[in-house]
Amino acid sequence: MSEEIIQPAIDVEATIRAAGDSEDLIRRLVDAGEHSEDIHATIKRNTDHLGIVLGKEEVASSGSPRLAGFQEAVTLGEAFIAE
């Protein structure tokens, strides 16, 4: 007998709010223009977080206008780290 794993429903609004914090942090760090291992690690953690959030079907199908900004922040952060 196999057990079915049931994923709990996510709070889409809370998830989007938390992702907004990651977006804001990425944008602030990129705008500051300072490079260091710590800054790059912070940006990487936050771009990874946004990538996970953007990959959640509930979030993707929410139609939130913030999703485009999240994707843009991921692109900005990844480009900044690659400089």
C-alpha cells in the first residue's frame, strides 16, 4: 500500500508578498552596484527563491501583476552576478 503525499495548499497572497521582499532586495543590491561574494550569494538565494515561487502553479495562475517584476528581478540579479 503506497501512501499518497498531499501537498498543503499554499497561501498565494502571502507567497507573493514574501517574493516581493526578495524582488526588492535584489533590485536594491543591483542598484548599489557593489560586488562581493556575500552580495552575490544574497542575490543568488533571492533569485533562486523567486524562481521557485514563479514555478508554483498556484502563483503562475494567479494573474498577479507582480509576476513580471519577479521575473525581471531574476534576470537583473543573474546578469549582475555574471558581471
